[in-house]
Amino acid sequence: MSAPKRPKFSVGDIVVNTLYGTVGTVTDIQQVDGTFLYEINHGHSLFAEQTLVLLSEFTGDLWIAEEIEIELPFFLGEIVRVHDYGGQLFKVVGVRTEIYRYYGEGWEETIYELKRLTDGWEIEVHLEDMIPLADGDETSVTLVQDIVIAAPMKASIALPSAGEKSGPSVDDLLDMYNDYKALYEWFGDDQYKRMMETVVQRLQTIVNYHNKN
């Protein structure tokens, strides 16, 4: 009688998601139909074993995450004035944050979408151009939004020697695709569908590389 299958990774292991090159910690392990699935950083998605590699064994490119706090002093539906528009009143109908990263510098810009009360005319303005109607801060509302972006970083790990694999093989990718296809059918989470598409893109890259060589 064969011993029961055990998970490849343990809770607390630091692993690399080879589809995205991102690093995370295993925070939960689940088993579905005999397949072990791993939760990373308390996220909502589960990952198959073929997707993950221990950080100590990884030889490719990593991505480092940067967490940014964006303060949104105006909330949706608030009535405001705008510089250069006199006493005209506008209603906040949308907001977005644009993130810029260049070598050696970076910044964020918050842009509000406004609709004029008199005729519904819409404009977009930067945060610094908006004027609150309230005189004091006690009536204003501040929202804090966490945005995670990624910047490429070469892994400081030795490259594989001759004969070693630098990434998942075609068979591994096919297994990944089948695993995520099953997960998508089970849970209906679009995240798994996007992962299926990412696997297909990786397979296409491999095929194109071999066709050129």
C-alpha cells in the first residue's frame, strides 16, 4: 500500500510564482480531488504545485512589489469648486490614480472626474485644482487606498548550469493549464481563466522561440 501523497510545500515556505515571477509566502494548503492547492499571502486565489518554486531554488527573474498609500480627500458625490471656474459647482463622479515609474524617480497623480451641476458638462481635474466647499477639515472625508505595483528585479541567484531547466517545461505548462481549467470550472473565478490565458502565452513564446532556432 503506497503512502499518502504529501504536499510539496509547507505553510510558511517562501515561494516564487513562475507564471508571474512574484514572491510570496504559503499561508494555507487545500486538497481538491487529490490535488494540492496553495494560498499565497492570504490571497483569494489558489495555485497548483507546478506553478510554485522555492525561492532558494529559483533561477529566473523576480518582481518586487511596492505598496503605495493614496489619500483621496474628496469622495464620490461630493460637491466642489474648481480653480479657474469661479463659483461654478461640480459633483465628483469618478476618481483614478495614475502611477509613474522611471529610472531613479517616480510619482503618483490623482485625477477626479467631475460633472457640472448646471448642465452635466464633464471635466477631469487634478487634485490640487479642487476646492472643497467646507471651510474646515472636520467635514471632509479622507479615503486611503492601497495600490500594489511591481517593478522588475533580477534575481540574485546563480543561473542554471548546462542541462538544467530555467523555467517550466512544455509538459509542466500543459499540466498547469489543465489544473487551472479544472479550478475555473469548479469555482468560476476569472483569476483562473486569466492564468489559463497566461499559460497559453508562455507556450506560444516557447513555440516561437524554437521556430526561430
